[in-house]
Amino acid sequence: MTDYDTSTHTASELVHLVTGHLDVVFTERESDYRGVYHLAQGAYRRIEIQPNSIPGDDSQDDLYTPEHPEVQVLLLTNTPAPEPTLHTRLGAIQGLAHLSRKSR
């Protein structure tokens, strides 16, 4: 199950805030497809902080979630089932809003 949340914070601000609320450690990753993103793995499985703007093939940036073009930064959580504790803790972060949920 993947949840998509959006933030009014920059990616680095959100890394700091989520680290404080969940006691996780993020590592910065770089991908040709996704650009620079941040990944934490642990008790809550996989948490990623991803810019919505990602490198495109034609030197133009594409959107990770084109259905939300106004979104700057995404928080992606990937868990095997809904995780109420995770969402309660994330809900305490001001400026974070839930976008959608996709089941695998």
C-alpha cells in the first residue's frame, strides 16, 4: 500500500521534520529517472521524500504525480497494510496533507 502526501516544506525541511517525528534516518539517493530523493527504511517499511518535478527525457522536467501539478514535494510511504500509527505521527506535521492511497 502506497500513500502519497504533499508538503508545503522543502524536501530537506521535510526530511528533518519526519526524522524527528518517526525517529528514522534518511539517505539521499540520486536516480536518472527520479532525480534526487531521500529514502528511509525500517519499522515503517519504506518512506521516501521526492520532488514532484523529475528529470524528463527531452530536457524538460516531468511530474512524478501529474494529477497534482501544484505539488512541489511528495512524501511516499509504502507499507504492506494501512499503518494507523504512522499516519497519526505524520498527521502531527504541520503543512503535510494526504493526497491519495494506492493498493498494490
